[in-house]
Amino acid sequence: MANAVGILEVYGLTTAFVAADAACKAADVFLENFDKNKPANAEKLPVPLLVTIKIRGDVAAVEAGLKAARAVAESLTGVVAEHIIPNPAEDTEKMLKLSGMDKR
């Protein structure tokens, strides 16, 4: 059975790093990867880059990790979206591995 995945989208790369660090220190989770999104209205956002962190672990650990990550992100630039997928489908697992962070 696959690990649950927690997804947290925040404003800015620095906030993503700090939030991911908080999640991994607060719970028995590991970092899947980061992803980025520069929306069409980027110039109107507090920070023009949205970054999504993905953490993995059992559901309870992911919940605890996201709680810590959200608290840190809200104290910095803010949270855009948050979601937990308890048991991702095989096709979802493939998509979770994708990341635009290594694209130029």
C-alpha cells in the first residue's frame, strides 16, 4: 500500500523550504519533491511564484507534518492550498513524481 501524500502550496521558494523542514521535523514524513507554478496573475500575488511541497508518510504523520508546515507558511508568506490523499491511485502516483523545478 502506498504512503499517504500531503500537498501544501505556498507563496515562494523560501517559504516552501522552511515549511518542508518544519513538516519533516514535526512528524515521521519524508519529502517527495517540490513543484512550481507561476500563475497568470503572478504580479498581483504577495510572491509571484507558487511552490508546492509534497510530503509522504502514514495519514496521521502527514496530517501532523502538514499542520506544522502550514503554521510556518502562514507566519511567512501564506498558504494557497492544502490537501491530503490517503491512498493515491497508481496514475496519481505517476503524476506526483513530476516536477517543474528542474525545468528552465
